[in-house]
Amino acid sequence: MISTERASFRHASPELIEGWLLKEGKLFRTKNKRFLRISNGTLSNHKTENEPATWDLDLTECKVREGPRKYEIRLELPKRVVSFFAENEKDYKKWTTAFKRACFRDVEDYYSIGDVLGVGAFGTVRVAYDKESGEKVALKIIKKDNFKAKELEHLQREVEILRSMEHPNVVQTYDIFETKTRIYIILEFMEGGELFNAIATAGHFSESDARDIMKEILHGVGYLHKRGIVHRDLKPENILLKSKDWPLEIKIADFGLANFTVGENGTSVPLTTTIGTIGYIAPEVILRQSYGAPVDLWACGVILYIMLSGKMPFFGKNELECFKRVVRGQFSFPSRYWKDISKGAKDLTRKLLEVDPNKRLTVEESLNHPWMKAESLSKTNIESDRSGLHSSKRKFLNAVYNYTNQ
């Protein structure tokens, strides 16, 4: 079953806060004790903590003011003002903070926005700085009106996935702010750039290095799969580095094509959309069969093949020829590039690039493969031309097929 836990956001509205406050009456200004609960931007009133709500308020875009009287919290709603009173300073600060976070929040209250890092079809990425800590972060600004109805569903799903994740091998989402027209996603800033750029410019790269990197990728993928999430677009551009320092700190990024493979009731939800990036798409996706987590393992196999040889396992004069090679599992280990690569590395690569998803290795099986657990692997430099791995020179096909038959 999909976990309902949420990542710990820095400035986000708390998922749930509850307790007792005093509410002032409209006519006689008497103060009555109320059990209040804030959850997902909604304030609900209860006679006791175990009874259902007698009324609730949407806190979205309401204003929170500090009242003139001691421990007074004023909520300025569109048509009226509601006052609550805390019984002590500790509760007053706790509830004031909770109300402010649950109501409309401006991203610039918390972050200083800097230069543009990139512009895409649906939004912009800028550098930003946390006003409290000064930490450099990436700010993804998405305009909702750029999306069609179906695309907006995908965006909302991406946001839901980002809200749920927190793992050392996944790019961390620090905050999410949302208005009627925009979504602001605050992400960990990845100073190291793309994984393959680092490999392309490394003076030395060995089997041992490739194994260590693949282990980190698999840990990240395993985390997703345990939470009922399949990435569906693992590729070099989506494997990022915290810094350029070795050993590399690997992070999986970009969950725009990710989806859930487990429903709310814990049942398996097969996926059917033909989606992904040519060269990394698994055979079952191309054949339009239902699929799930194994597609990410296929992509891991492609990435491992490229790391060890500097070449793509599947290629062709056009998309169709490439697809035919993929569905047949038609690849090889040319001695020109693979003569110094161990049998263990080839065996793991072969088992990840297994056409039958039922026979393809899982994350756990991959991590337990002898090559992954070997105490001593070659640290000799792999003699291959890695310059083509750099993003500025990469010639890989990158057309993305994104149909809506989900």
C-alpha cells in the first residue's frame, strides 16, 4: 500500500495540528473552549477531540493577524473576522505559526529569488536562497495555465509524489507553495550537474567506480518501488550529483513521468501508457503491454552498460530500428569496448537487460548480485572514449512519447 507519510518541509503547512483554544462569541464576547484541528489547510471545530466537526473553514488565502489583546489570534476571512485566544504564550506561538503556514503563503516570504537557470515549455527554474539559512536552492516555477486538463492531472500527481519522498538518493524537495495560477517547488540544489558529465570529464573511471554509482542508483530506485512509485524516465539527465567531488553523491531527479503502481487499497495498478525516452524504454512499454517497477530496472541496465563501455546498448538508423533491437533484446559486448570488463559486470548488465520483465532482476536481486557485493573490483581505468557521454556532445535520441491512455 502507498505510504501516506509526508516529507518534512521547511516552511510548509503542518499536515495536522490540534488542541484547545478559546473562541470569542459574536454577541456577548464570552470565551468558550473549543477543540480545533488544522489539517491540509482546513480548520475544523469539535466539541471534544473524539467527536466529528461541527463546522470547518477553508484557510486558503485568509490572513492571520496578531490581535491587540493578550494571546489573541485574528483570522481575517473574506466576509468576517474570527478571534481565538490561547491560554499561554507557548500555545499562542504554536497556533499563530500553524495558522500562518496553513493560510496563503508567499514563496518570497521565505526565499530570495535569483537568476534563471533554465526555461522549459511549462515553467522556469531559478536559483533561490533560503532567507533563514542562506542555503542555495533550485526554485521550479510552474504556470498552471500552460497545462491542458490531462497534463494538469500529471502535474498534480508529480506534486503528490514529491510531497511523499525523503531519501539520500533522491533529490530532496524542501517546500511546495501553491496558488491558483502557479506551483512553486523548492528543490535541493545539485551543484555537481549530470552524472555522465562527471564521468566524461573524469581522468580515471573504473569498474569499482561504476559499481559504487550503480549501488546508489539502485538504493534510490528501491526506495521508490517500496513506496509504490515507478519513475519511468531514468536516464543520464535525471541522475544528478550533489557536488563534483568523488566519491560522487548520486540523486535521482525529475518525477514528471512517475506514477503509482499500488492503489489506495493496496492492490496492484498496472500501467499501460507508452512513455519514456528512446534508448531507455523497456520492451514491455514499446509493445504496449501492462508494466510496472521492472521498467526502471531495464533503464538501470542501460545506464550500467553505458558507464562500462561509453556506448549505448541499443541503436539504429531510426526509432523503429532501435525499438526492434530493444524488443528482441538484441545487444552485445563488443570486445573493442568490453575486453577488460569482468564477467560479473557483464552478467549483471545482461540480467538487467532481460526482455521478460518477470525474469528481470529486481532491485534487491541486483544489489545482492556477486558483482555488486564483490570486495575487490578492478580499479584500473576503463579504456574507452567517454567524451561522448558529456551532455554537450551526447547524440542519443531523445524524443519522448507521452500518450494519454493512462
